[in-house]
Amino acid sequence: MSEKDRDPKIQGEGDYESARRYRKDVERFVAENDTEELAREAAPDSEQEADEMLAAERKGRSRSKVRKPEDTQEDTQKER
């Protein structure tokens, strides 16, 4: 297929137009916001909240095809 016959809207593995829009939006967000301050605001306020956030992350990741070793170890320990 020649370059001229290709439809520029048809993408292979990735949608380049969407990727460019996303990258542009991220760059704008980083330029317009204090990301370090936002990270501090999002940090857990207590040990309990940190534990809850970690548990939620592990639960979500448990359904993923790729698991971190610590998630697998914790799942194994719970089964005993």
C-alpha cells in the first residue's frame, strides 16, 4: 500500500493524534499547576488512611495480569 493510499485516521497499535493531545494536555497541566503541592495534598493524612490506600491499590492490582512480588506474597500469606 502506498503512502498516498493510507488513511491518516487509521492507526496501528496506537492513536497518534490522541497521544499528541494527551501529551499536550499533560504538559499544560504541569506548567500551570504546582504538582509537588498537589502530591502533598493527595498524601494520606494518617497511618490508617495510608494502609487503606495501599490495600485498595493491592486489590486493584490483584486483577491485573502483571503483579508485583509483594502482592503475590501477601496473597499467599492470606491463604495460609
